[in-house]
Amino acid sequence: MNDVRVRFCPSPTGNPHVGMVRTALFNWAYARHTGGTFVFRIEDTDSARDSEESYQALVDTLRWLHLDWDEGPEVGGPYAPYRQSQRLDVYTRAAARLLDEGKAYRCYCTPEELEAQRDQARKENRAPGYEGTCRNLTSEQIAAYEAEGRSSVVRVRMPDHEWQWNDLVRGDITIAADQVPDFVIVRANGEPLYTLVNPVDDIEMRISHVLRGEDLLSSTPRQLAMYEHLGAPVPQFGHLPYVMGEGNKKLSKRDPQSNFNTYVEQGYLPEAMANYLALLGWSIGGDQEFFSLTEMAEHFDVKDVNASPARFDLKKCTAINGDWIRALDVEDLASRMIPFLQRDGILPAEVSEEQHALLLAATPLVQERMETLGQSGGMLGFLFAGEEFTVDAEDAEKILTEQGHEVVRTAAEALQDLPDFAAEPIQQALREALVDGMGIKPKLAFGPVRVAITGRRVSPPLFESMELLGRDESLQRLRSVLAD
Ligand code: GLU
Ligand code: ZN
């Protein structure tokens, strides 16, 4: 291990979202590429918004993606604990030190006073922000406020100079001193804020590179001030580009597209999600768009991250998922489909050997066209339906016309004594009976058979499906359509 130490430090509020997961991925890849350390830290100091459920979802998401962390919850490490709610004494000490050294001060302004300040600034066309009212209170003034029973927050005194850093993604950045007013680090109720806990832990945990979303760029000067006040070496910063959604608007947490769980639930593969998220701001080189986590780690450098906004393209994400599905071997794909088939009530909790064999045989039939594992049920349900098999009413009405019935009747007759009930002979027999015998075009000829056998107009390859169902079941399905 070398000195590269990166961190992923989400707040456990709500569902994991796409932008957040991309941040985790890029930090992980940078750590693995450099042989550094990937720290996972939970920023849960906002008891009103944080939840245990959301914490668990974050842990599950990293595990699901195979983004292993070297230090963090459930793993431990030299700077444990890694949940900020368990580290409050660290922040209390840091705030006390800043107060002691005059680098922070107590601010007694009421919300109404602050609001009035902001209104006034807006009227005068100045940027609204704290104007330093309590910066230099005398001990008499402080005593008077205390006697009044006013509560106070802790504010950091911003050094009076401009803020500069060389961003690993965005290059040189300069922010003028007057853009960054004194800011609050501890609430009146004593709760430490992100502005305190984040840089304090980054210092304590020896973080060398801060890689995070561009939405946090504006907090960098405040963090630089904290490093200055606390006399700590400054890490390198890299701000990852915004992720845009539909209509070229920033993907927001509230966008359904941004909820990471939906991809898990719809049967996107972890490999595919990692692959696609990697493309949001990075490329492995050339026009290669299909690669594994291992390949990403081998090639990933923050310096190659593109500063311009990345677009989340669901179609492309889904296409990459399809590519990954095709890259799996049959057994692997079959076993990944099982939970989805169970979820849809197509397979029982205990899959029998027979069902498993049928699934294995059917998997190659759907592998070519499947885009998400969530489609397993829709594609394969007819094979496992048994007595509960039904034909889609709408498709039946369209396809099982009078001629459709005639086709099905002829098909049943042609198949009933077929010596070898296998895909190839089935196809031949049906061709002879329907296309040659009845003079119907293949498309029209096989449609009614397909609906009778699979229940739908769109299905896995028909003749192979019939072979898997076997003669008895196939004939029974054909005949039961005729009986309706
Ligand atoms: N807890 C912060 C967030 O979730 C972390 C930001 C950072 O990476 O500095 O936005
Ligand atoms: Zn004040």
C-alpha cells in the first residue's frame, strides 16, 4: 500500500443514487489502480435525516457492485469507527480547538436577524451571506447575549485571501475571498455539521485525494480554510462532472432514473452497472465501451476524467447490460435468473432438479435477446406454467382467428405422430403441413402455433420451445386452444 488514500463518504439519506454510486466507483478504481486505500465512511451526523435502512442500502450497494473497501463499516481499520455518529467526541474537540485559537467564534445572530441581513444585501445588489456581525464581540456583548438567553452557533473565521487549487479534473480554480463568508460548523443544539466533520475526518484519516461530484465544488474553499486553521496538509481535489438526465437537465436525487435500486430490481447486472457508470465521465480508451471492473482498475486515472457533463443514457445502459448477459456462461446466467423467476412466482423457493434442468436448457434460447434479468419471467414463464398456463387474451384475439384455428388444428395433426419430437423435425413437419400444405406464408403460419404454445406473439424460438415442452404438453396446448 502506498500513500494514496481515497474515501467514499455518503450520508445515509434516502436511496443510493446514480451519481453517488459513480463517485464510489471512481474512488474505488483510483485506489485499486494506484495500490492505495479505499476508505468507506458514513456521514451520519444529521439524525433528523439519516436512517439505518439507508445505511444498509449503501453497504449492500457497494457489496453488490463488488466494490470492496479496505477500511470502513463492517471491516474496521486504523481510524475506526467509520460512522461519524460514533465519532462525535472527535468533532467536539476540533470545534473547541478552533474556538480556543480564535479561528472560530460563537455567533448569536437569530434567524430573523440573518434573514434581514440577506434581504438588505439583495436590495443593494450584493451577494447575500453572513457579514461577520459576531466576529469580534467583546466579553460584555457576549455576556449580554448569554443573559438574554440567546443560543449560539459556532462559525469559522474565513482567512482573508483568495482560494486556489489545481483540480485533478477541472484544472486551476480560483475563488475570490468575498465569495466565501464565515460559515457555521456547529448548530445551536451542539450538532456538528458537514462543514466540520468532513474535513476533520479527511485530515484524521489521512485522505490524500478527494474525488467527488461537482455539486460539492463550492464547499472546497471552506474545507481549504479548515485545513489551514487545523494546520493539516491539503489533499488533492478532483470534482467529477455532473450527470445529466432526460432533457439535458441535471439528474436529481428525485429523478426515478437516478434511484440505483431500480436497476438492481429490474435485473441489471453488477458488471454492467459498473461498466456503464464508468463511462459517465471516463473512457478506457479508443472506442472500447465494454470492460470489466478489473480492466477499469488497471487503466483508471482521475486525470483522464472528462470535465464536461456526462449524460445518463438509459438505452445505452440497457444495451451494455444485454452485452453482459450475452457474455455470461449459460449456467451463470441461469442461476442469476432464478431469483427473478421466483419473484414472479414462476419458480418455487425450492427449485427442483427437473425445473433446473429445464431452465438450463431454455437459457440459451433467451440469452440472445434478453436485456435485463427482470425479463426472465415474461420470456420463460410459459415453460414452467404447467396447469396454470394461459394465453394472452389480446394476442389470442388477434392471431387465433378462424384461419388461426385451422392452422393450429393442422399443426396438431402433423405433430401427433412425429417420430422424433425435436426442434428440427418439428420445424420440418410444420413447414410441410402449413406452408406447403395450406399455402400460408411462414410468418402467418407459425404465429397461431406460437400463441398457442407460448401464450404470446413474441417468444423464444418456437421449435426449440416445443421440444423443451415435449410432445404431450405441446399437443395439449394446441388442442386446448381449439376447445375454447
Ligand atoms: N457526505 C457528503 C455527501 O454525501 C460527502 C461529500 C464529500 O464527498 O465531501 O454529499
Ligand atoms: Zn452572528
